[in-house]
Amino acid sequence: MTWLPVLARSVMLRHDRVRDTDLLLMPERVVVLRGHAGSVVRLCDGRREVPEIVAMLAERFPGAPIADEVPGFLSALYEEGWLR
């Protein structure tokens, strides 16, 4: 089965200009995304598979451990119910 990650219906990604950070907004909860986490989540549009997301980020951030970290990060968001 192919997974095309996308934010859950009750989750919104927003950028907080005051703090210059990305946030996941949910009913009665806010999650502050650190580093480039927002860049990863922004690519989860329901049209890209995880390997495609990894490839895009690897091109954008050469030398970063994208292939080692991004799949686990996306799985953690899925486990939290923030991605479907």
C-alpha cells in the first residue's frame, strides 16, 4: 500500500511570524515545529509518496540525514493522528 501523507482534517499548518516558527494547530492544542519540520509537513499534500518527499528535501538540504530522519518523523506524526 502506498502512503500519500496529508494533514488530518482537524490539523492546520500555520507560520507564526512573531516567533518565526511553524505550528500545527488542532482543536485545543498547538504544536511548535522546530527546525525544518514545517518544510517537511508542508510537502505532505496527499499527492506525494514518502520517497518523493525525501528526495525533494535531500535536494533542498544536501548533506542532511534526510533519508534517516524524515520517514521516522512522518511516522511519528501519523502515530499522533496528525497525518493520515
